[in-house]
Amino acid sequence: MAWNLQSDRPIYTQILEQIQTRIISGCYKPGEKLPSVRELAAEANVNPNTMQKAFAELERSGLISTQRTSGRTVTEDTSMIEQLKNQMAVSQIQSFIDAMQQLGYSKEEIYNLVTKTLRGGNE
């Protein structure tokens, strides 16, 4: 998964979100050891301190934990991961609804358009 970092928001926030996405999508599995801060910083082409800041926030949330001798691992709490997945999905849906309403669609029109699209309609 590529690191798509934009200059319009804090980089560490975007890194945090992308690591969360990697966890909830199963790219990083529960209990799995994460790559080191330096490895991920090099991969994302960011300063290791920026990556460390994102890791610290993930640790505060309980999504990852640090083992002194074995590095950082993803939580084994699958219900926490599922809860985060649902929260992120609701946030994405709300952003979509807000954008559609800015285009002038009512909630009913949005619902009908999404339903039609999911059923394979072209318009």
C-alpha cells in the first residue's frame, strides 16, 4: 500500500490514519509485529520523528503496543479493531453525504442514487 501524503494536513495525522487503515483492512494482522519506525519512515519518505509521533498516538489509543525486546505489535483485541473499522466507515459515509448535500442532493435522492449504483445502474 503506497503512502499518499498530502501537504494540506499534518503528515503525522495522515500516517496515523494510513496505519489504522492497514490494521483494519488486515494488511497488519492482530498480534503482528510492525515494521520499525525507521523502516516505515524511509518507506513513507518522512522524518523518523514524524513516524514516531504517529506511533505514539496509536499506542495511546491501544491499537498498538510496544514490547521492549520485540518492537511494536498490533493489538490482539479484534473487537477494538472492528470498532475502529466501523467508526472510520461511518466517518467516510458522513463525508460522502455532506459532499452530496453540497451538490444539492436530498437524503432520499442520495439513498436512491446509492441503491441504484449498488444494483449496477449507470446513472
